[in-house]
Amino acid sequence: MGVGIAVGLTIGDRFQEPVRSASPYDAIAASPLWQPLLDDGLPILVVVGDYFIFGELDSEGDVERLVRDFTINSSKDLADLVMYDPELAARYMDLDLTYLPRGTAFALRDLLRVLYTSDKGVRVISMSELNVADVKASHIVYVGYISALDKLLDFVFASSQLAVGDTFDELVSRTSDVVYSSEAGFPTEHGNYRDYGLFSTFPGPGGNQLFIVAGTRDPGLMQTAQELGEPMRIHVVEQAAKAETLGNPRRSSCSSRSPATIARIWMR
């Protein structure tokens, strides 16, 4: 997907809501799904799944087009490619650019409203900026496509009964071999298609909590965030966690600080 947007925030900034009166989102913050993030002193780090892009140069050395290559996901990857093939230095240029899928902005809106009910500051960074120390020192809230999980991918699927299929548009049940394939990238003529959202929360390596809100494409991502961030819909996710729907049974309890993994089908 090549759609990007300019998000109205500076990645890396710290955000703190002003003092406010009680809001409907306080009830969501009290949910056992959200409480592990909000009931202690650990900071919260929101990580948005971004994609590295670079410039392709014309014969005059000017940038002719922007390129997204699935095998080149960072400045280091591009530098390594050029190191092994120096002739490419005249063809490609690192522009220090990444892009976010459009749905990430809408998902952030729904999730930040809940995070802002806390007195904690919230820092937002891109996945390309995430390091090992961050994963241990903060609660992690990931927002983005499954394909952009990158450094968190192994954490999310390590003990889940779900796995990534042949592409990141597919989720596969390890127990039944059922394949859940997103149709969002290839919508039908009449406009109806299926997409998938993934919510997973589990303890991290440093006594922290990882809170994963993802989708195969925009509809799944946005709907998952909406159900987690809407006062009238949070109970749907809580019930799904208790029902052990599509996730690992060991990741399905809704009690505080216990793991849960849920995948849902979204129709559009």
C-alpha cells in the first residue's frame, strides 16, 4: 500500500493532557484490558508501524520517484545494499523518510483518548526508532499494520495459536490450519470485502505490558482501535477475550495483567 499521510504530531514528543473533568473514557481506562498500562508508574510508549522509503535518482541526480522495497526497511539496509553494490549509490538516495498507513491516524485518535485519562505522559515514536531498551523500560502500545510489527513480530506470535501466512495479509490458525485472508487490498466491484484486526496484550520482558492494536489493512486496524476506545464497544473485546475465540487459550483471560489475543473479521 502506497498511501501515506502527515500526522499532526511530532514523533518523539511527549504528550500530556491538561487537567480535566471526568469523561466517558475513564470507564474504558478501568477495563481489565487497559488497567495493566495505567495502574503503575511505568511510562507509556506508543509505537506506530512505519515503512522506510527512499529516493530513486534520474540521470541528472534528481529524485525521480519514491521507492518502497520490502527488503529495505531502514537506512542501514540501504547503506548495506550500496556497500555491496557501489554502482547503486548513483541510483538510490536515503531521504530519511518513512510513511504511515492512513488508518494509523484514526486508530491513534481512539487509543490516545483512553491513554490521556491517566496522569502519565505518553511518548510517540515510530517502529524504526524503537530499540531494545525501550521494549523493557516502558509499557508498549503498538498501532499499525501487522506487516510493520518488525521488532515486535516475534513477541506477538511467539506463543500464539495464530501465525502470519504466506503474506502479511494472511493469518493462519496453528491448530486448524484455517487461513484468514484479507481482501482489503483487492476490493470487489460491489465494494464489500473482509479485513482482519488483531488485538494482543501480554507481559513484556521487563515486567511491562505490550498492547498490540494491529490490522492486515486499514479497516481491520481502525475497527480494532475503535472497539478498544469506544465506551459502548469495549465490552465486545472483553467478551471475546474471555471466550477464547481465535487466540491462544493461554492468552485469552481478561483478568488484570494476563495475556489475551483476539483476531476478528471486519466486513466493509
